[in-house]
Amino acid sequence: MGPTPLTPQSGQLFGYPLREHLKLNHPLIQLADLIDWDRITAVCIQGFTSPRGRPATSPRLIAGLLYLQHAFDLSNEDVVWGWVENPYWQVFIGETYLQTEAPIDPSSLTRWRQRLGEAGLEELLAATIAAGQRSGALRQSSLKNVIVDTTVMPKAVAHPTDSRLLERSREHLVKAASDCGIQLRQNYNREAPRLALQVGRYAHARQFKRMNKALRTLRSRVGRVWRDIDRQKDAVTGLARAKLEDLLARTQRILAQRTKDKNKLYALHAPEVECISKGKARTPYEFGVKVSITTTLKEGFVLGARSMPGNPYDGHTLPEALEQAAILADASIHTAIVDKGYRGVEVPDIRILRSGQRRGMTKGLKAMIKRRSAIEPTIGHMKSEGKLDRNWLKGALGDALHAILCGAGHNIRLLLRRLRLFYALILALLFGWGGEQQCLAR
């Protein structure tokens, strides 16, 4: 059954009408009037074709919660309970009367993200771009010139040391054997944690011979547990057998990999995690996935955000990034400004300007290339104020969904900032600069 429209709850005859008691010039209320919620609802309804079951939650409620979550860097629980406490958030999502109970369970946001998929969340990003055009913060001519750059979106995993990976593998193997009824000769519940701790102490003391000896002992203990379960796995059937074989395959990769190997497994629960080096002095290696960000040249609006699994060369990501930006912005891109990492790539019908390029440069083109560095603070704000600095969503699909929502959250923050400045300008014109200072002091 399709989603139901957001309507006032029953028993609200003597309810508290929100818009009659709140400031209608608040940035969130003005932003709610700029977003095309009907377009979002039409996209969400396509994912609900079942004629049976309870009607789904209102698409505007879910979209609004996702916007607020990524605009203010909140968890699922924080955004749901913040909605209960903040009446302006309720008006933004479309409520007419004050609500005092949580509208959904926080876990529903996880299921809705998976249900909407990458295409559905791209519509949420496109809605923020259209809202920027309606507000005047984004001009149609600005969509022709874009800046493209890549960054790393770290995954929520612990630092992948060999001793940690081996100990986590042993713990999961012992637990899986217990769930499947497999009797182990020895589980090493006392010896293995002590060895993992000793490896870290030897490494800190720079006693590498002792460290390697303890690591070899730990690897042999984990290998014994792995072989013991592998000999008895034929007795397990059904779904438990598939899960057990997957765990055995991942543990075998951890047992076999060495320091200089490629395509290593850096997290037992997240095999999609990659080790990416960006040449930073503070963080020489980051563990996550590469993300391509596309912004406008002047305003810094995010037109596209796409995860690029496999750690590809930056130049190979450019056609996909420009294609996504052109579709979401519903405009043709004429010029893309990139850094030196995009050498050697050409996109049909699009002019590529690179940092350090000198041939055929005019004063205007030089100014555009100099403006390329404006995307760096944009990425910094997406990591410090948004959720791009740590991805908690599962799998490669979670990487793609998280990147898109981070772009939408950044656009929401830009729109709210513009609406606040516009409101302050109105106060200055009405009361004068001295009156504005008094109003702000109050």
C-alpha cells in the first residue's frame, strides 16, 4: 500500500496550531515553502506497489527527517526526538498541530533509506538544488561552471591492525561455532586476548622481534580454530551454513594476507573498506571509500556526490560525476574546473580547466582556475558540520546513500544561512543598524 499524505492526527480539535504561534519568517518555515514536497512524494510512491499491509509513513516526514539529520549532524535517535522537542522542525515537515510523541521509530529511517535507494535520495538532493534556485541563492547561469574534486569518506571501523583483525576473527568464529552447535577442541578465550594485547605493547616499546613472535603465535591459534570449524561445517545446513562459510572465507583472507599485499581485508564486518592515501601529513592513510563532489563555481552548492568504490584514478571518475550533476541540476555543464589529479581526461562537449594550465589562458579563465580551491572548504564543512567525516551505513550501498545525503545536508545549511542573513537585512532596513543591534541583544 502506498504512503499516506501527512494529515493532522485525530483528536486535534482543541490542538495547538503551530503556525499561529510561531514566527513565520523563521528560516526553517521559509525553507519548507521553497522545497517541492509533491515531487518528493511522487518519487517515493514508486517504491510502494504492494496492495496489502499498513499504509507507509508520509514521504514528507521521512524526507524532512533525513534533511534535518544531515544538516545538523544527528543520529537517527537524535533527529526523531529532536523533532518532538522543536516545533519549527514539525512545521518544516508539514505538521499543523503540535505533536508530543515520536512520529516513527528511529530504525524506520534505516529501512526507508534502503527502500528509496540511490535514485530516490538523488531526488532529495535535486529538490535542494531547485529550492536554491527558487530562493535566488542559485542562478541558472551558475550551473554551467562547476568544480569537481574527490575526497575520502571514512568508514566507521577501528584502525585495522593485524592483531585486532585476528582477535576479532577468532571471537566471531567461536561465537558462530557455539550458535551452530560445533564443539571446538580449544577456543583460546584466555590466551588469544593476552597475545593481542602483548603485540600492541611490544610495538609501542619498539621491540619488533618479540612483537612478530607474538603475532605469529596469535595467527597460529586463530588458524587452529578456523581448521577445527572447517572440518565440522558439513553438519551445519541452511542459512547458518551460508553465514558460517562467509565468515570462514573472510577469516581465511585475514590469515593469509601480509603487510605488502594488495586488496587486503581491513574490517571483518565491512569488506568494502579500502585503504586510500591522499598525501596528508596528519592522516597519511584513510580507511573508507573515495567520493566525488561537484559544486557550483560561485555559490558552492553541491550538485552531485557519488561514491567511487575501487579507489579509481581521479580522472576516471570525472565523466560519472559530471553526468550526475547535469541530471540533478537539469542543466548542461559547459566548464569543469579540476586539480592536477585529473590529468589526461577529456569529456565530450565540456571544457576541462586544470590547476597549473597555461596554454590558451585568458584573464577570466585564470580567475576561474584560481577559484577552484573554493571546493576545499566546502568539503571541510561537509566533514565538520555534516556527516561526511564518518559513515555508519552498511555496505557499498550505504556508502552511496551516505554521500548523497551529505550533499543534500550541505545545501540545506547554505539555504538556512542565506535565509537568516536575509531576515537580518530586513530587520536592519526596518529598524536601522542601531535597532538591529538592540534586537540581537535581546
